[in-house]
Amino acid sequence: MHAAIIMDGNGRWALARGLPRLAGHRAGAEALRRTVEAAPGAGIGVLTLFAFSSDNWRRPPEEVAGLMQLLAEHLRSETTRCLENGVRIEVIGRRDRLGGELPAAIATAESATAAGEKLQLRIAVDYSGRDAIAEAVRQAAHAGLVCRECLEEQLGPPVDLLIRTGGEQRLSDFLLWECAYAELIFSRRMWPDFDASDLEAAVRQFHARQRRFGALPPLPAVVPTGAQAWLD
């Protein structure tokens, strides 16, 4: 299963407690760790997390700088843990605008965990779904063949389950192509409070839904008249 999460509500969580917004982002990093640890047990093989949108550059410079530093710290601190637990880290999104220690931390994490097979952890940083689609089309056109399969190869696997925390109900330019048939779950829980039980509840709800992909649901089985009870 490919699950994707828009990790929303860090700032509001912090402000509600009289804390600076960056404190919410630090608490959100702990929720990220809990979620990564719980994902394989919930049947998730690919997990994509929205860490920083291309539109988030509009936020105050001090918050952006703090976020970038926090991402670098988290990657450095979690690389060994991911390596030991078979988690392969991949960062998607633009890298040409990232500064400070983050580019080196990304490169080290990706290289060190490249052999991980238990969970593919994709972290979206400076990411825009529309920009990703446009770039995939450019790459496919350059190769001389534009088709669904070509674009999917560029963009990544389809999303089965999308979770957004924080109470908002929109995609916010996240994995637009990949979420074409995703099951959407919007939670009012702020991301710093998200834990393994929330992830498991979302996965249970996913499995309870009927995924038809545009087709009709299967017809119910018809038991012939006079069938023996032991056949039921």
C-alpha cells in the first residue's frame, strides 16, 4: 500500500499552547518518527510525507530557516535508525533552492539507506504537484513519448490512501497525479498528536471502503435454490 500524509497543524498546535510555531514543528518531527515506525506493521510499503511545499517559501524567513534546519537535523538523527530498520529514504521536490546543511543531509540519508526494503519513505521538500507533472511531461516529451506509463515512471507510484491532519480538507498541490484514485481521509487531529493508533484507524477505514476505479461493484453471489446447507 502507498500511503501519503499531509502533516498539517504544527503551528496551530504550538500557538494553542502558547509556544512558538517552531516548537510545533519539533513536536511534529516526533510524530513523523512514530508514523514511520508504525507504517510497516499497518501494511504500508510506501509512505510519502509532505514536509515543505513550494508555496511555504511565503512564510516568515525565520520560520523557513528553522524548518530547513529541523529537516536537516531530523535526517541526520534518523538515518541510522532507518538503516537498521530497512527504511529507504528518498526526498522528492526541488533541491536547487535548498541551502544550509539540508542538501548534504539529504544526500547522506539517501545514500546510506539505499538498500532498505521494508519501507520506502518519500519526503516531499520544496514540492509542488503541478510543477512535478509539468517536469514529468517535459522529460517524457524530450524522450519522444508522452503517455500515462511514462509520466507515472517519472512521478512515482499511485497513492492508495491520503491522510491530511489538522482539519483542512484540500490537497494543497500534493501528489495531484498520484492521488487520482486515492481514498481521502481528513482528520481534525493536529499532526504533533498523530500516533500509531491514528494511522491504524485510517488504514482500517481504507480497507472498509469499496474501491471500484470507475467500474461497477461486483454482483452479490447467488445461491441456487435447494443448495445444501454445508455449501453455504
